[in-house]
Amino acid sequence: MISRARYLPLVLLACYPSLARAAPGRDDYEPFPEKPAGLVADQAGVMLPAGADALNQELLAGQRARGIAVYVLTVPALHVAPSARRDRLSELGHRYVERWVGGTVGMVLIFEDEGGEAAVLASRETDRQFPPFTRNMALSEPLRRIQRAGGLAREKVAASARTILAGLSRLQDEAAAAARRDRLVNRTMVGILLLGAALLLLHAFWRKRTPPPGAKTSAL
């Protein structure tokens, strides 16, 4: 399931089902068919080794602390015509989301160095917990600012990955805070109902114990 927003250009894929189709004769091409050991697979050598390692450690720390997996994959080329590059990138991104993220919260940022195209794809569980519209509201503008700021591709890829993790973490905090508020409201409402029921019972009890005005009381 996908989202949209421009990056290098970046396509934040989350709102619409992909219409991507593999290029003829290239159905078997997989830049990175296996699940990487970490969260950063810099196949294209876009980042400096130290920078890729630092980003990987940050994303792994976020995954441990938050349960949010943000994968970064860079590939040298997709071996398709420029007009088919974005669809092919989307299709591959979907495959990696299914294989790597699975039924957990997370996204895959895939970047192709040859054409400077990138796409971000979310898992179904991410869509379930943070609906695409809400997620796009949180991520689209920060990612656009990264694009407009200029800089090297490696800086933009790293900044985008950090922004995705921060945005999902913020949505997670907001969802937790909303759940706490809902629980507090529910407990308050239950307390009010119980208090009202107790007052009604007490009122009925005193009415039975108190004789009506003018009623004679028996003398001992």
C-alpha cells in the first residue's frame, strides 16, 4: 500500500495501490533479493561507509526502542527505460516491504542512483496503525524540505530515513497519548455512572427509612 511526495524526486507511496509492472524481459532482476543483516543496504555506494554504518545503528536503535523498521536500499540501476523507472522502483519496493517488514510497522526507502529516483513504501501494518492520510500529513512536508534544501544524494537519503523514523515515532506517541486520553475518559464516565447509581440507591434507601410528612409514628 503506498504514499506520495517528491524526493529526488521522492515518491512517498502509501495512498494508492501500485500500478507498477515489471519491464519486459527484466522480471527476474532483483537488486537485493535477500533480507539484509541490518537496515541499510547501500548497494550503489551512495553513502560513505562510516555514514552508512552510523545510519544503520540509528535505525536499529529505533527498531529496538519503537518496534519500527525503516529499511534503506540503494541500487546502482534498475535496467529499465527512464519512463518505466518509477513504476519499476515501486514494484521492487513493494516486494521488499512484504519480505523484510512483513506484518510489523515499518517502511522501505529505495533509491536508484542512475536516475536519482526514490520511493518510500509502507507495510500493511503501518497502514493499519497509521492510515496513509495521517502518515502523509506527518511525512510529506519534512521530506519536501529535505529535497528543497539541496545537498548530496547520500545526505538526502540519510536525512529522509531519519525523518521517516522520527515521523512514525511521533505518530506512535500521539496514538499512545490518544489511547491514554480515551481510557481516562472511559474511566471517568464509568465513575460518573457508578456515582449516579450509588446516589439513586442511597436516595431510595432514605426514602424507605424516612416517613412521609404528617405520618404518625408509633410510640414505644
